[in-house]
Amino acid sequence: MNEVLIKSRDILENVTPLRVDCGRICGDACCKSGGDELGMYLFPHEEELIGGGFTIKDAGGAMKGEKICVCNGSCDRKTRPLSCRIFPLAFSLKSGKPEIETDVRAWPVCPLMNSGLDGMLPEFRKRVYEALLLLWNDEESKSFMIKLDRELESYRTLTL
Ligand code: SF4
Ligand code: SF4
């Protein structure tokens, strides 16, 4: 079992972008979109931690060899993947190590994007950063993050 992965998930167990349930603002838009075929990327070995109720598939394309999970739009919070715990934040490796940023893929679904990083709770931002740094020190997660950053870069380029 990957201890770093467990710890990173734990760090993000009880934090959310806002003090209130932001799903009330948008009608759980990201969960509804998470239920489609796109799914959420899983960190290496995360499929061992998320429990049942998800369909796990190869991510394909530039992320071939990595896994995505597709949900049915609702889940037990304890089982949700890191991608959902972090959303609508993501990371960039522009400086050679992870830095948090808003996730460009969130623009079509998440109303929090309009307020940017400053609109989200400092505790949420701090914990996402802490979890990402921890994962960065794990070789398998680091390789995954480098691959995912390249994928995110293609979305960043599209939105420029
Ligand atoms: S789409 Fe944004 S505001 Fe809505 S539940 Fe997801 S993170 Fe919260
Ligand atoms: S796994 Fe849970 S938190 Fe993530 S998109 Fe699906 S329902 Fe939402």
C-alpha cells in the first residue's frame, strides 16, 4: 500500500473550496460531469483505495497506461479520488515543482473559477499544496504528475 498516497488523501479528507458546500451553488456540476465517459484521473495505485462503485479504465491518448475512474455522479466522500478532492484546483510544474493553480478543465462547469485562487479558502489551498508536494516526493506519483502536467498544458494552450 502506498503510504504517501494514503496520507495525501487524508490531508484532503475534510477540506472543501468554500466554508459551505459549494455543490449547492452549482447543483454538484462537477459530479454530474464526472459521471460521463471522461472520468477522473487516478494517481498510481489509487484504484486500490477508492472502493467499489466506480468503473476503472485506461485513460488512453497521451495518458495511456494511467487509469481513470468513472462514477455515477454520487459517492461516499471517503472513497472519492484525489482528483475530486483537489478540484477545481490543479498544479503546474512550470517552476520545476508543483504549484497550485485553478484547473483549466474546470471552466465549463465550476462557478468558482471566476473568483480564482483567492476565492477559495486558504486552508483548502494550503492542504492541496501540501498533498501535492508529498506526492511529488513519491517517484511513481511524480512520473504521473509530469505526464498529467503535459496533458494540462494542452488544455492551457487551448484556452489561451
Ligand atoms: S463545480 Fe465547482 S462549485 Fe460546483 S461542486 Fe464542483 S467544485 Fe464546487
Ligand atoms: S467520484 Fe464522487 S466526488 Fe468525484 S465526481 Fe464522482 S460523485 Fe463527484
